[in-house]
Amino acid sequence: MYHYTADGFNGYRSRFDDIRMIYELLEEIPNKLNLQKAAPPFILPYYNGVIPEDCGISAFILLTGGHFTIHTFSFRETFFADLVYPEDFDNMSLTKHLATAFPCNAIDTNFVNRENLKSYNTKVNPETDFGPHYLLNLYNMREKLQMDCLFEQFDSLPSEIGMTPIMRPFTLKSLYKKSQVISVLTMIAESHISLHYFPESNNCYFDLFSCRFFDEKVILPKILNLFPAESSQDTLISRGSQYTFRKT
């Protein structure tokens, strides 16, 4: 499993509020990268939040065994993108497409193999960064996960870990190279929570991106209680590094 992240700073609010353009990005970029789509794009404008600076557009498209998400924060003049997929893809080309759509003074990117999370570790500083992103691999699930149960678990998970849900979970079964994958993703005011389960290997890939800082040591037991596994691998990375100094 490969995970790409992009954090853009000091962009144009008109671009970050362009619903049609963001929809087209979600449609076109997987095609240009030869990634298999599992569903149409989903766009969620968020302009009536408790915290005005959190307003913008959250959008995603589920891929076979992965996802592509875009979060724009127009007041903050920043965007965040993630692309998760079971096999390697052209991350350099992806960066060029995003930079063309969202011209910014700076775009920070990372690309990592999820099977080696410890190599992907950036120090998180709550005083200067935008937020944390928690990546968790779960190996050899103790019970086979079912689609209905995943919906119910993700429906309650945001509230249990102190996040703010802004939609009901989106669950989907798809085929990746003739193997079934169950994906579930929900948008929260803080960003998103997702999980991709591969029944054949009995492994899961979970991630939580938030603009609100949290203690992963508190969240991990709650996740493991919902999704018990024989072993796990996790890391917490910084998103929007040095945002406090780079914002306008």
C-alpha cells in the first residue's frame, strides 16, 4: 500500500472554493495515473462550521483498495491532498497536476510505502503545525470484518475520539486484481477517517487526518477495541508543517 500526501500553502481562495474544478480533479487524476476508480467523486462543501477558519470543501473518490481526498481551507488559503493505493503510482505527475489546479507559494509532498511506516515519521509540533495525521496498519484481524458492522463502527467512531462528523460513513466493496476490498470513509469537520480491508490477507489500513491535535496513545486503544488485530504498525506525521509561520 502506497500513501501520498501534499500540503499546499498561500494559494488562491477562488480555486479552493471551486466545486466544479475539484470534482473534475477527482475524476481526471486517477485516469491520468492509471488508477482504477471504484465510485464517482463525492463533494462536501462545509461553510457553516463552528470554527469559520475550518470552512472549505472536503471531497473524495474511492479507488479499488484506496482513496483520493482533497481538503481545501479557503480562509486559511491552504489545501491538503492524500492518495492511497495498493500499488506504486507516478507521484511526481500527481504533484504537477495538483500544483496546476492549486497554484501555491509552497507545496510539501511525501510518498511512502505503508508497509514501512517507521520510515515515514515527521515530528509533530502543535505550536506550529496545521495538524496531525495518524497512519495505522492492522495485520491478521481477529475477526473477519463485515460491511454493515464497519458502517456502524465508523458512524460512532468520530464522536468516540472527539471529532466532529459531517456525513454518515460511505462504505463500498470493490475488486482489486480479482480480490475483494471493503472500504469505508467518513468526513469530519477536522478532515477525514478511512479504512481499507483486504479479506484475502485479512489486513487493514486505517488513517485519521485532523486539523485538531490529539493524543494517538489515547486513540489507538479505542481503534484496536473496534478492530482487534494480532499485530499493528503505526506512525503519527505532521501535516502543514510550520503552518503558523507560513500562513497569511
